[in-house]
Amino acid sequence: MKLSSKILGGIAAVSLLGSASIAQADTDTLRVAHYDQPAQLGMPYGTFGANGAYQLYAIFDGLTFVDDDKSTNPQLATEWKLTSPTTWEVTLRQGVEFHNGVMWNADAFLSNVDALNNDPIVSKQQARRQLATIASATKLSEYKVEVTTKAPDPVFAKRLHIMRVHEPKAWADLGAEGFARNPVGTGSYKIVEWGTDKINATAHEKAWRAPKIKNLEIVVIPEIPTRVQALNSGQVDIAWALDTGSMQLIEAAGNKVVLSRRHDTLNLIMHHRKPGSPVTDVRVRRALNYAYDKETFVKEFMGGITKTNGQPADSSATGHFEDIKPYPYDPEKAKALLAEAGYPDGFDMTIEMVTSSGEFGDTFQAMAQDFKRIGVNAELVNLSIPIFVKKILAQQEWEGDAFTMMYESHPIADLSRVMSTHSCNFFAKHTCFEEIAPTIKAMDAEMDPVKREGLMRKVAQFYHDQAPVVFSHERPAIDGISTNLKGYKLVNRVPLWWDFELTN
């Protein structure tokens, strides 16, 4: 396996973090290094994808939990059943307390639904778009509610995973900004202080899943080499979101590498609707897919720990089809397609990218090198995460021909999750093919599993053929942990905080 140049070149220049603030002392405090804060801090309906939600799962619980096998498990809801095509009866878990001592019950659930549908702050959050099918809710008893959806929703129970509930009175008293700094949920940990670059939390002793470690400290360390150094020097117990180049360094220092499913794929999203861009031509988009040697990248740079991809859903999701194969490496075919499209000598393009998480940088540097071999000169422009988020949300203009992003089936393990962001369903519409939109709409509302599979196949094949992205690979989560941390596990990208244990 090749060591990332970022790691080899950066280790010597890394300065250690202030030992007084995070030096390891005992087993009462779990110390974690991450690359950033959630985009909206402790907003429960803010970030729910990528690694940005790791912190939030310590504070909030969903109503259900979708595991790595696509099964839907009880969490704050214990039962759910369909009573009509658009009506669900949901039974809530009893005996659960919020961090401030208020009980979780039907009234709290209804307040959360009201916030989703009517609060002007919540309505702008990421998770709100995934829960948009919820029309209303009615209290049937203290721990039973009836939920009405706007249309039949075959993945309703899985969507409840996304509904990280907040305590309504705290929300009302603190306001959105105050709540984001002092969130109140039902999770294993409650916030002591949410700072600019550090979160301090302590155990919620009355949690229905009380943690084994008393205190939690999460520090922001943007650079991968510095997170690795912090772990290997004993300053933190967990270093999240690493790359393959980190693995040998961690193991050589006597620590452990944990690989987990991320339930997403990494791709180069092309602005196929941008006037004047070469990538508006499907022949160009296919050419770039043939030009990229993804198999070699996965083998050499990723150490063979994952697989390549050529369709919108990853292999762990409903809506992935094994017979829809990735584009093979064929530079001669790529050149022929470029010539046919009117670019026999290639062209120049700009790719906007984020590099602080995992293998992003290596992936798109390799892609750009392969593009150059067919005459396409790709300039890579780094974006900060806040700027990237603004561009995704159409709050700032894109400047290039393509940008880097995942196709995520997390957390509902379903093709509809990908389409909610990468189709005409998404308000910003960076990807939008009107001709497949009716099929996607039908897929989202089809309750018959066999019929729905047929619709999913049509969508998956269309995206493969139209190539709105340069497909790359399924992303593994690569985390480093100290040898004295026991029980560490990510399931569907959720840290099982209540199972972690530190030993001497």
C-alpha cells in the first residue's frame, strides 16, 4: 500500500496539541479528534450525513435505527405499523428522559413534527428535506401517535432514523442559535460546553443507554497528519476520518485501525446543465469515466480495502444492482468519444474540491492525472467546508465544471436517499434529468417491493448511462483508536457511544 504524500510530508511539521488541555490521564474521559464541527453545531436537524453527524449521535437519538444490514431497529420508537397507504401508528419508548429531566412522550414527538413543518429555522435544515413526507401527527395516547404522510412512503420507518428529537421547551427558551450551542436531547451524553474548536460533554446518567465513560471531549484538528500524530502521541483516544496512508503509521505506533462501512460512494459531480461546459455532452462525461483508472486507484492507493462503483447506490443499499458494472479503464475509447464530441485535443476544466476528509485529495489528484493522459487538463481548486456547503445549498455560485461529493445512501440504505440530493428532487438541482424524474417520483411512492425494484433498476441504469458523475469507489470509514479503548464500533456511521470503554 502506498503511503499518502500528505502523511509522509506532513508528519515532520506537525506540532503537538497543548498537552495541558488534552493530555491523557485516566479512564474517565474519552478524547476524540475530528476534522470539523457539524455545520450547524448542535442543531438536531442539521448535518445527518458524512462524518459531521458523529458528535450529534452522542447527544440525540432517532426514533429508529437502520443497521449495516438495512434492518430497521427500535430506538425512541418501539413499534410502527402501516394502517393505511399514508398513515402509520407509532409506539414510543417509555421511561426516556431528556437531559433536562423532561420526559419523552407523544407531546414531545408532536412538538418535533410541528417544528419540522412550521419552524422557519428547522425548515431550512438538511434533515427536514429527508423528512418532508411527514404531513402531520396526532396523539393517540401518552406513548402512541399516528403519523400521516403526504404520499405513500415505502421507507418511512427508516426515515425515522433521521428524526433526532430535541426537547421542545429548551428549544423555545433558548432559540435556534442558543440551542445549537446548548442542545438538549435524550442521548448518552449531555453538553457541558460547545466551543469553537472543542466540545465538552458528560454522561447523561439517566439515559436509557447510559455510557460507560463519564466524560467526552471532541477537539477539532483539521489536518489528517495532525490527527494521526495526536493519536500516536497519546493525546487522543480516537482519530476519525483518516486515509489509507495513515493506517501503517497508526499500527506501527501500536494503535489500531478500524474499518467500517460508510454507505456512500465518492464521485466527481459534473455540472451537466452548465451552459458552455464540455461536460454538458454525455459523450464527454462517458469519456471521463473511461479515462479514470479506478481499479488501479483502489488497489494501490486504497490498499484494496474497498470496491469501485458505477451506479448511484452503493452495494450495501436497496437499489444497487450487481449487473450494472463500473466503467472499465479504456483511454482509447475515451479519446474517441472526446473526438466525436468535438474535443479531439481535449479541453481545460476546473474541479472544486474538499480535502480534509479521508482520501478525497488522493482520489481527485489521481483522477486529474488520468484525465491529462487524454488531453483534459483539470485544475483542482480547494474549498473550505463552509464554502462547499454554501455552494451545495445554492447560496454561492459554483465556479468550475465539476465538484467532489459523495452519493450517500446513509442512513436509510436506499436509492431514494441518493436521489433526494442528486436529482430534480433537490432544490439546487446540480443534477437534474427531467426525463427520469417521473420514474424517481414513482419509485419514492411505490409500496410493492417487486414493482419498486423495477423502478429502481430503471433509475440506476439511467444514471450509469448518462454518467452525471465520474464514478470512483465506495468509501470505507478509516478510524484510528488507542489500544486501551474497548467496544469501539460504527454501525451505519453511528458511533455506539454507550458501548465504548477505556481501560488502563
